[in-house]
Amino acid sequence: MLYEEKVKSNKDAFIAKVVNICGILGIEPEWLMQVFMKESGVDHQAVNPVSGATGLIQFMPTTAINLGTTVAALKSMSNVQQLDWVYKYLAPFSGKMKSYIDLYFQNS
């Protein structure tokens, strides 16, 4: 899988969960890994010092709150746990993402 060498912890569980989530969403796992790479370098603890965006897909603070969490909580999660929030964020767009570009722009 693309960028799996960037996964620094829980690699097998992380990759398995990415594949599972993508199957549910009807997207290619490589697309999601590309988004992770572009947004955070596949670092679930990445924080943008200007905007406060945090995590694998760089959740904005207000987005995190709207999902029922916070960027502080997201940062404290494991990479596998954070995938639940990635799924929760992307689930409303299921069936609408036909390419990496569609997926990427859902995250904008």
C-alpha cells in the first residue's frame, strides 16, 4: 500500500482498518493514504502551528467539535483510534467519491 512505510506504530492494525474503512466508503485505500500523506505525512499527531489543524487529515478545531471531539483528544489518540474519526468525517460523502481528487476535496 502507498506510504505504509510512513506508519510508525500499529502498522498492521492501521493498514487493516484503512482497508476496512475504505471498503465501507467505496474508495481505494491508496486514495486515503495519499490524503494522509498530503495532509500530515501520515502522522496522526501532526499539528499545524497556525491553524491548529490536527491529525491524519488535519481536522480543524471547529470540525473536530462538530464531530463530537476536540483536536486535543484527536492528538492523544493512537493512529488506529483516530481512523474512527476519519471515517465519521467521511461517511456522509460515501458513494460520492469517485477518485482521489473527490476524496481530497471532501477534506478541504
